[in-house]
Amino acid sequence: MKETSSLGLNKTGIKTSPLLSKQMVTGMEEFRKMPLDESITANEFRQAYISESGEAAKVPAPATAKGAISSGMQMLKGNDPRILIDKLGERIAFERTGVRLYDALITKCELLDTEETVSRLRTFREEEAHHFEIVRDVMEKLGGDSTAMTPCANTAGVASMGLLQVISDPRTTVAQCVQAILIAELADNDAWDLLIQLADEAGLAEQVKQFQIAKDNEDTHLEFMREWLKELTLRKDTEAEQGRH
Ligand SMILES: [Fe+2]
Ligand SMILES: [Fe+2]
């Protein structure tokens, strides 16, 4: 495992196999000659699915066991608390994934990086875990189920899957992993801004203060990852080969 990629054999490009690539192009031409059903285009086919499909998930209504709207919900300003519940669910899912992303990066960096860098990552990991706890508590206080997968939690989870795959892959470099974490931190940062505005509109003044502290942490994470990626990418190859020891 290295901090940045090395030069070597890579057969994925068309130029490394002129014979097979020629066969591939010929095969494609053969495929074009096959009779196709032209009554429906690929786009129309996909659009038919889009129009006919239902929702991937619904926002669970925060209610008491007897079905009444929870008292926490009744306190909220505004007419429709669904978006707030959905976005709280999204943050719960994303911060939980953030902990896993940092765990995987720490495991990798323990082999290669300085104790100072690893200790910084451990701090970020603890902050992500704390953010998860803050949002979980708010969801519970409003009467929601913090374990429920809301629609936005579902899509955030799906979107993060690739990031987790990059970082968990034992072959990826630290630079590639930092790029993946940077994507997560960029999304995280904007999402906290939006959640703060939503909570503010709902009149959750105390929670806005807590969320603002989390957002300040996220600003630090983002800045650190931006600088680290720059450092790993812009320095000379010889330095990259030596690692950060
Ligand atoms: Fe986060
Ligand atoms: Fe973060």
C-alpha cells in the first residue's frame, strides 16, 4: 500500500491490446446489424419505469404508540415537518457512515502515516460519532424513530457506498482515500448548512446552536482534507514514494 499511485503495467486501455480491441470494434459493428425493436427507444423504456414506479421510501410519521402526533412535533413551527424529519434521518445515516469512512482510513493510515495525522483523524472520527448522537437525540425528542431509514437517508446511504468501497479497498492509496473523504466532507458541509436553516425555520433554537457547533467541526474536516489532498498530489514523485515519515 502506498500514499500515491505508482507507474507500471496497466492493460485497461485500448492501446495495450491492438488485436483484441480491433475484434471488440468489429463485434460492435456485428451487433449493430442485428434486428432491434425500434418501436421504443432506450430513453422511452427508462421513462416508462420512472413514470410507473412508486417512492423508494416514505417519511415515517412521528407519532405516539396510540397514533397521536408526538408532542415534540406539535411544538414545531411551519406546516410540514416531513422535510425536517427526512433531513434529520439523512444526517443520522450520513454521520454514521462518516464514522465508518474514518475508521477505514485510520486503519490504512496507521501503517503509513505519522502519529500526528492518525491522531487528527481519530479526533474527526469522534466528532462524526458525536454529530450522529446529536441528530439522533433531536429525532427522538421530536418523537421520530432514529433507526428508521427515511427517503433521504436511503439515497445518502446509496450515494456513500462507492466512497466506502474506495476507502475499504486494501489496494487504494491514501491519496485516493482522501479524495473519497473529501467528497463526503463537501456533501456533509452543505447538508449541515441546510439542516441549520430547516431547524431555524422550525423554531428549534437550542438545536440550531448544537448544529452550528457540528458545522464548525465540519469546516475544519473539509479544510484539512483539501490541504492534505493538495499536499499528496502536488509534491514531487520522489517525496511521494518516501511516504510521510
Ligand atoms: Fe459529518
Ligand atoms: Fe466531517
